[in-house]
Amino acid sequence: MAQGKTGEWEVVIGLEIHAQVTSQAKLFSGAATAFGAEPNTQASFVDAGFPGMLPVINRHCVEQAVRTGLGLKARINLVSVFDRKNYFYPDLPAGYQISQYLQPIVGTGVIELDIKDETGAPRRIGITRLHLEQDAGKSLHDQDPKRTFIDLNRSGVALMEIVSEPDLRSAEEAGAYVRKIRSILRYLGTCDGNMEEGSMRADVNVSVRRPGEDYGTRTETKNVNSVRFIMATIEHEAARQIAVIEDGGTIDQETRLYDSAKGITRPMRSKEEAHDYRYFPDPDLLPLVLDAQWVEEIKATLPELPDEKKMRFIEDLGLSPYDAGVLVAERETAEYFEEAVGTGGKTARDPKLAANWIISELFARLKKADKEIGQSPVSSGALGGLIDLIADNTISGRIAKDVFDEMFETGKKAVEIVEKKGLKQITDTGEIATILDKIIADNPGQAAQYKANPKVVGWFVGQVMKATGGKANPKLVNELIAKKLGG
Ligand code: ADP
Ligand code: MG
């Protein structure tokens, strides 16, 4: 709910996410799709809209769309149709975009958010459809003061447009939804989800209404390219619409643009200027008919997806829902965790310990070094090695943090560092007892306080640790203190 000056408003959001299909070649041509190539080096005659050129569908792109549909638990339409969406734009040389309109390749599905509803169940957001379409080229306005250049490398690249129902109710939910979709696409390997490179962007539809009333008029903010900007668009648009309505105005159904420098949206075109795209089935392409058997084969190759993985981490590995959620959010993190734990019977390490080390220690160091988990100087196996040394009492958890620092700095293995620096934990009771006896003898005052004030135990532990460079086994130290002073 959003607060206006005349009371509460409900914010209604629907997202159209454009996700670039991971594929070497384009949707209807064999031209390459690699990011960052020299302008117009990856455009075939089909992509350049030459007359008489014929599109040939890329089977891999179709497979990726089906895989995505299955991952979104959506209906796969065995028959779908490619339509021409007609409009003029300098970077759209054919004068139309090949898209899907009335018969998309994927129908309704559902996404669960890591946000709970009033009943405690995960918020479920409806997917309306997913369709395949071509991307347009790019107009370059910043290369020359007088001229605009056209780069057709992106022209014809396959996009999946994933349309949601107007089920989202806040910027926070929309952010969680986009992150969830991105995570699923990355697990599936159907889109790299790199929003900075434009591989994923969203059209953000927003309206407001009084609780219980019908949907209000929406605006659509085009091509928003980060989760943060999507959330900011919603916040700004909702506040703007509420203010307009409360001042007695009405909302125009219009297309807007998000200005990230100013953090506001502004009008682009109104409903009256809206395109009539004159969709019609592309006469160069037959309806796309899928073999049910082929769809089943794709289904059999789907990886374990974040929701299922999370459930398994909680139920089989005993992780908390929070830790499990953090670990599965990115595919690389989940893989790192599973490798650090190790697989199978005896070699498997304590999952909770591994989760803790990744979430608190590794993440903190990665963040400080501004690195992604894929660039971690400490490999999953190397972290596993460190965990082994903690588990078998070779080093204490305290010393392990210093060892980890050095591993992160130098890329060396834990055993090597522990060996070289003599950091092995002291587990010799006699050695600790001798040290403790001396401390007790030198500090009769504190020893006398022990019975009256059990907090003094911490002081003694500290002294032993100081004397041993932190290497004394904390459990043994505590036991010995209780034995010698407690009686
Ligand atoms: P169009 O074809 O004009 O893009 P759609 O009906 O396909 O319109 O809707 C596009 C997006 O707008 C969908 O994500 C949908 O959920 C969302 N949407 C529809 N009505 C509303 C509304 N009243 N408020 C917010 N979003 C809406
Ligand atoms: Mg739309």
C-alpha cells in the first residue's frame, strides 16, 4: 500500500521482460551474436532487411524458449505463429519486426517469490505468456554531432518476451520477481541476465487504485535496464499518479521513459500516438509446430532450479531458509557451496559450517575486493580444505579467519599456511594447564573473584589465548579453568 494525502492506494504492476536468448546465432539468420563486436560486422542480409531475403528459424533458439517455458512451469504451445509487427524505425530496416502475437510459444505459468503473503505462503505471480521475437538494431547518436549511425549487429538477435499478469503490488515485489526470473534463466542457461549489457530489460506497467476498486489506468515505462531502476520507476510512477489523481486529475494511458540521472519518468508518447502495428502472420514462415516428444526430451535435461534446490538444502542439509535462499539465488553461489561441501557419504563436510563460511566470511571479502564469486581467489575446494582443518580441530575458528584472509590474499592452501606459520591448535592439556597455572598464580585477585563473578572466566580465556597466540583449543581452556578454579 502507498500512502497519499487522502488515504491509502494500492499499486498495481505488470512487467514485460525482454531477455536475450543465449545462442551463437540469430533467430532467423546465421550471423553471430557476440557482445561488443565492431558495428555491422555481425549482420547478414536477412538482418539488414534486404528485399527477397528469407528467414530460416534457428532450432536452438526455439529449444531455449521451450526450456525457459518449462523452467517457468508454464504451458508449452505445440503450435505457435510468427507475426509481422509493422512499424518504421531507422534501425529496423525491414520495416517490421518478426514477433509472436496471438499464438505465442509459451502460455500461462507461475513464479513464486521469496516474499510471503498474509497467510505465510510465498507470493505467486502469474506469467501471462512468453513469446519469441527479433531484436532491432541500434541507432548511435553520440558518434558525430550531425549524424546518426546505425549498427545492425543486434538486429535479428532472438529475444524472449516474458509478460506477467498485473499481480505485483510493490517495487519490492517487482524487484524480487525480476531477480527470480533472472536467476531461473541463468540456471537454465537460456539468458545470461546481464542487465548492464542489455541482455535483460523490462517495460514497467504501473497503475494505482483504491483498495477493492477496479484496476486504474496504467502507464508503461519502456526499456528499464536494472533492478534498481525498475524499482525506482515504480516508486516514482506510483507517487506521481497518486498526486495527479488526488489533485483531481486523471492518468493518461501513455508510454514513458525513465531518466536515471534524475530518478523520474517522463512522457514519451500518448495513446493517440500509439502505433497500430497491423500484425499479420509472416508469410515467409510456416506456423511453428513442436513435437511433444522433443519437448519431453528437453524437460528431461532441465537442471535443478532454485526453488527445488532451496527446498533440498533446507530439508536434506538442514540449512535455515534464509541461508538456503541466499545460496541458491545465484547459480554460481549454489555450485560453489555444493563443491565446498563435497559430494557423497564420508567426504561430505558440515553444510551449515560451509554455508556460514560462504555467507559471512567469503561474501564479506568478495564485497570488499569488489569481486564476483566466479573470481574468488579461494576456490570451493580450497575453502573445503580450510573447513576440514576446523572440523578436525587442527585450528580454531578464530585462527581460521586469519588463515582465510591469507588464502584470499595469496591463493595458497589452508594446510600450507597453517604448516608454515605454525598455527596448529594446542590440544595438549598439559601445555595449556602449565600456562593457566602461571596466569592464576600471577593474578590471585581475579582467581578469588571467580566464584562470585563467573564472568571472570572470559578474562582467563583471553589471557590464555594471548599467551598462546590464539592457538589454545577454546573448549579445553574452558574445561581447565572450570576444573582449576571452580572446584
Ligand atoms: P499491451 O499489449 O498494450 O502491452 P497487455 O495487456 O499485454 O497490453 O499488458 C501489458 C502489461 O501490462 C502486462 O504485464 C500486464 O500485466 C500489465 N497491465 C495490464 N493492466 C495493468 C494495470 N491496470 N496496471 C498495471 N499493469 C497492467
Ligand atoms: Mg506491451
